[in-house]
Amino acid sequence: MITINNLVKLVEDVVGKKAVIQYGPPDLADMRSNWADVSKAREILDWEPQYAMRAGIEKLVEWYNAERDCAKDILTP
């Protein structure tokens, strides 16, 4: 299991920068927990994840850095 705080620490480690974290009241649409499980995909489709969490974050950061010119135009709240 990984928490949001652990995920933030992982991203900080991969990126090499400290995040500015602001806590606030939860939004009604926020999920309190997620018990995602890939065992059914593994069983039915013989599927396995290609990357562990850290390696996936590293690939995401690598992609973002390579595509910064396009990614800068993506609007986020």
C-alpha cells in the first residue's frame, strides 16, 4: 500500500526537489482509499505490470522532461 504522502516523497526523491504541500479540507469527490488490485487481470489476461512504482515514476518524469514543450500547455488547476 502506498499513501499520498509516500507517493509525494517518492516523487520528491526522483525529481530531486522538495514539494510544497498544502493541506486543506477534503473535497467531497476525494477518495478516502483505493484498494486497486490487478489480480483479476493477472488471472484472466496473464498480465503483469511492466514497472514497479519507483520505476514507473522515473519513466513518467523522464517522459515529462522530454516533452516539456508540449506538457507546459496542459492546463491543470
